[in-house]
Amino acid sequence: MLRAKHNSAVTYVNSRMNNQYPELYPSYLWLVPSVFNMADACAHRWAGNTHEGRNAAIYYEDEAGRRDVWTYTRLSATAQQLANGLERMDVVPGDRVAIVMTQRPEAVVSLMAVLSAGAIAVPLSSHASPIALRNSLLDSGARVAIVDNICGNRVLQAQCPQLKQVIGFNFESDAIIPWRTLLARQPAVFRTLPTLSRAPALLLYPTDTEHTADGVLLSHAALIGALPGFVASQNWFPQKNDILWSPDWNAWGSLLHALLPALYFGRPVVAAPNGFSPHQALTIMSRYQVTNAYLSTALAARIAQEPDLLERHAEQLALRAIAVSGPPLPDAVADRLQQQIGLKPNLAWSHLETNAPIGDSHLKWPGRPGSLGLPYPGHRVAVIDTRGTARPTGMAGEIAVHRNDIHGHPDPALFLGYWQKDDLTRSRYIGDWCLTGLWGFMDADGYVWLKPRKAQPA
């Protein structure tokens, strides 16, 4: 959690006329409780209040267009039922439980249930091949998996010997435990295990694990670490009536920079498995009056480049912020989005090991087209040489994130390490600097820029 040292109100002023970064960046402090569980923060605490429990947590539209609304009370109660089921399956704290599902409420339920039980959630891409799934499952050592009808066959085809139990939603097979059968036997009350904020919560894998699988382990506090970048890139989320949508929760970026933060703030998300084309994306955002979106730069570019698409949807959209992940958007794409819907997208550059340390917030400070942006509050970023010394302004080196913020407090966003690969974990650090693997430079105002990698600096 972040707290500003100064409590003065911040007014919303056009960033071209006002730059609040010099005050915001040094004034923020990490407030990380010693005991913290993502499931409590994102589901159970809201359901514990009668009024807030009735609020929508998930608006769902399936492939056939059928719609449903999940309240926080329903989300929490179903997750507690599943957590009881996992406990009866002898899942204990520290166990890894894989979740291989498309974008649906049950995927969120599964995540909340695993975290409630103190286990480590292993969300895997619903688009992964059996080989990629096998590599990730083997590396994680997961002995329990939760799947749906879209992904179930591929998980079974992966043939992982250590995978002893598979829970299937809408998936019929002799090799699985039916979701409804398991939940029907469980009470809707489960006491979430007290969890240290530094305890492992998520084991995340890159999208492509067909050749190698190096799992990145994140703590429960990593959610707190992701909040500065989320709040800033979403133009100071939450505001009244905010609704967030991102097309792919299985991508680790969307998990930490869209789904979980929105729930942490008690706001609803939209789940729609059909949102991967430009037309589908704008239809979903129009229909549900989405105010905040988290998109890949590739999808944002496709939306901007589709002839007449923005013109047809512009008046129906309720967007007030778009965050994009990936490389910086081409100027023409950003300009077209701003012209048609009145928004300049905020780049929220993300890295699996460091959790969105750099990016834009056009509402609060001016952006610089082509750059990665400025270090978000709470994150200390530098461009360093091979000895871990900061490079002078404009000089190239490796972009790195420090273990501690500028006040000397540990940055909760940084990963705990690679799963069972201590040597690989150590190789990611030079002293207290976590390496991103990207080459770049920092200008005189602190903006970070990518640069083609050449020779190592002296």
C-alpha cells in the first residue's frame, strides 16, 4: 500500500499544463502489513460487509452471449467452498495448484480459493500447447490442476506424472473430479489461513514455455507492489463507477496489472472470452461501459488501424483511461486513439520479475513519445554498468530496479526468485540491482529509453 507523506488534495489538471511528478515520486511510502493475503484483500473483505458484498465483482458474457453477474459475496462464498474442497484433497500451504482456464468467473474463484488455502497459484495460459503446459507443470511440481472444458484435454494430454488430481469445470472425463460435485459437498465458510505478506502466492511462467520453463515466484505483497503503476496508468483508479476490462487474464501482466488490482479496490471487472479482435474488444467495452482498459500494444494498434472502427464506436465508449503493455506505441497509433476517443494511452511497461516499475500517467505528468516513461512511485530505477554503478545521463547500460525504494524500504514488487533455481535467481542481480535484461538510457529528466544493445559498458 502507498501513502503520501503530504495529505494535500490533488486536483486533476491537464498534464500538458501541470507536472505533479516532482512531488508525487519522493512523497510516497510503502505500507506493507506483515500479514496479508491476496484473496482476503480482493474478495473476502468486501463480502464481509453486507452492502459491499452486493456490489458487482464480475460481469460475465460467455462465447454464446449469455450474461451473468457475480457479486463479491458470491465470489467469496464460492471460493471458500472450493478452498474447503482443496483442503479435503490434502492441499496444504506451499503446494502448487495449476489453474488452466479461459476468462470466466470460475478462474477468479479458483485463484481466490488457492490463495485462501495458503497454496501457490500457478495460472497457465489457456492458449498453451500440451508441450508448453507439460514443461510448466513439471517445473512447478503441481499435483493438482483446475481446468475448464476449453483447456482440459490439453492438460490431460500433457501427461504429467506428478499431476494426481484434476478438477474440471464443464469438463467431462473419467480422469477428473467434476467442479459441481466437489463444491456441492463443501460448506461456504472457510477461514483463510494467516499468511505473511512475504509468503509465496503466485508462480508465473512466460507465455512460451515449449523449450524451457523458468517459473517466477511472487509474494502476496507483490500485489501491493503493483498498485502504484496500476493506479497511475489508469488515471488514478478507482473513481466512481469505474469498470475495468482486459482481454486475457492468463497473461501474467493482466493478472497483476488489471484483474487483481481492480478487485483489490472493490471495483468490477468484465470477463468475456471473445474479446481478442478489435471489433470484439470495442463491442465489449461499449456494451459494459468500460471506463478502464488494459491492452497489449499490439491490440491497441490493431484497434487504431482498423478502418472506421473507432469512428463507429467512439460515441458509445465510456473509457477514461487505457493502459498498454509492451513496447511504446507508435506515435500515429497514439495520436489516432487520442483523436477518436479523446484519450492518450498510458504505457505501463512491465517485467515478470519487477512488476511495472516504469510507465506513463498523462493525467499527472507529461509523457514523452517513444520512451518507456518515468519510474513509478515506490520504484527505484537506474541504468547501470556491469559493476552495478549508475551510468551518466544519456549513457547506455542495462535497465535495473533496486531492491529498495529511495527511502530504503524494500520494494514489494520484486520477485522472490525463480522456482527452485537459486543460481538463476542470483544471476539476475548485480548487488541490490535486479536486472531487466533490457538495454537503454535515462535522460536528464529521468525518462527511460530503450536502445539497441551493443558492447558492454566499461
